[in-house]
Amino acid sequence: MICIKKIIACKNIKENQIVLDIETTGLDSSVDTLVVLGLVFREDKKAYTIQYFAEDDSEEERLLRIYLEKSAEKEIITYNGDTFDIPFLNNRLIAHKLLPIFPPTIDLLKVIKKYRIFFDFDSLKLSDMEKLVGFYRVDPSRYKTISKLSDDLGKRDKPFPIIKHNQNDIIATELLMDIEKSFIKELTIGTRLGQVSLKSVYINNDIANIKLESSEEQEEAFFVNDNYDISIKNKNITINLQVLYGLLDGKTRGHIAINTFAIENQTDLRIDPHFLVIRQGHIYKYKNILSLSKKIIENHL
């Protein structure tokens, strides 16, 4: 077995957490096996990566026992781990007559998915998401075809590209642990009620249901206007806004609202200023929605 441990600079991982990523011979845990176990952890106020490479299948059980030891009483941070890594490890534990475990987890892919209605990501692949936190990997395996990488995992005669790929994955995952705070900051606007954050938007026919959360408790209130209503209770603010659907330009479809407050459109399209873009394609224009919400809230203070 090959084991590589390195000290790294990181600020997100806590003592009771580990970042985990695995490399396997394939996707079917009934026949495929674990090859690499990669972890990020904190110890004595320092952060480390540690990677274990099984040089053949006879070392898989040892790798699984290391996983059990390192994950004991830890919260596991992954990227798509709830769907792949954790179930794969549990199935391999069962295959070796070891008990599966169900530790507390945070799957960052699930966290990020919630925000794709507001942000136009290139893709949800880790190699694209990591660019949001300024990580640009030098990854030997990305230049290989999938079949070639699979060959390397099967033969295990070229461990470096696989280990380097895994190291990049766990470092990128650790860097992304704080990404939700960046999204929330972007989806927050200052009002005379305090800070207000956009939580969700859902359009049903010609009504956009906008849910926001105030940083402070508010007096209960309900107001109705020509093309919207607003209700406020505790920290929850709900706006129901009348919208229209159609072509925004020659090819892009979306939803617009009457621009009652003469808000400047935050869009790359040329739009009649009497209208405000609420949804452009599959993306909700959160800057427009926040600006409109602020105007509506302050109009009724």
C-alpha cells in the first residue's frame, strides 16, 4: 500500500470533520473495488491530506478498515458522496463482512444544486465548481480518456496520475466548504427592515412566488397592490408577483413583470424599460428580484 501525507493550508475544515473522496475500478460496487482513499483532516491546529493507494485487491479490506478508523465520530464532507462514495464504501464493507456505517455527512453537490436557479454554472462538475473559489487544478488524469484512466486503475502500475487527481478532488472539496456563504451574501440586500435574503422563487402560471428572510423579526403585515401582494410574519417575507411569459428577445424565453419602480434591468438582453426580467431562460435574475423586493418592502413601511 502506498500512503502519502502532506500538510496543506486550509481554513474550512474543523477538528470534528474530514473531507473524503475515493477512486475505484468502476461504478458497480458489487464487482468493482476501492483503489484510493483520500482524506483532508485537521490535527493539532494543522491541516493535512492523506491518501492510501491499494496496490492490488488484496489490500482493499485494509483500506476499508482505515476508512472506519479515520471516520469514527467525524462528519464527512464530500462532493457527490451521498450518492456515490458513501454507498460504495458501505457495499464494499458488506462484501468483506464488515458492518456499514452511516456517519453525518455534508454533500456539497446537494448544497450547490439549490442555487443553480439563480447562478448560471458552467456545469455541476467539481472541476468547474472549484473555479468559483479560485482553484485551478493541474491534473494529469484530465488529459486521459476515461477508458485510459480506467485501465490505470485496473492495472495500478501508474499510481501518480490517480493520486494527483484524487488530491486535487479533496483539496477542491475542502475549499468549497464555505461556498454557500458566498451564495447567501450575493442573494442578500440591505433594506430599511435590515438585511433581507432571497430564499426561493417559484413561478406558477402567471404568479411568481418570492420567499425572502429578514435578518430581524418584523411586525406582522399584509399589503395588496395592483400586480403584487406582500405578507410579512416574523422573519418571513412572501411576495406574490404577477408575471408574463414570452420571448424576451428573438430567441430567449422568460418571465417579466411590470417595472412599476423603474428599476434598471440587470440583464444582457435589450429589454423595454417598462418591463423587468424575472426569469431569463432557466435562471431567475436574482439582482432584479432583490431590487424589486426592496422597493416593494420599503413602499409599505
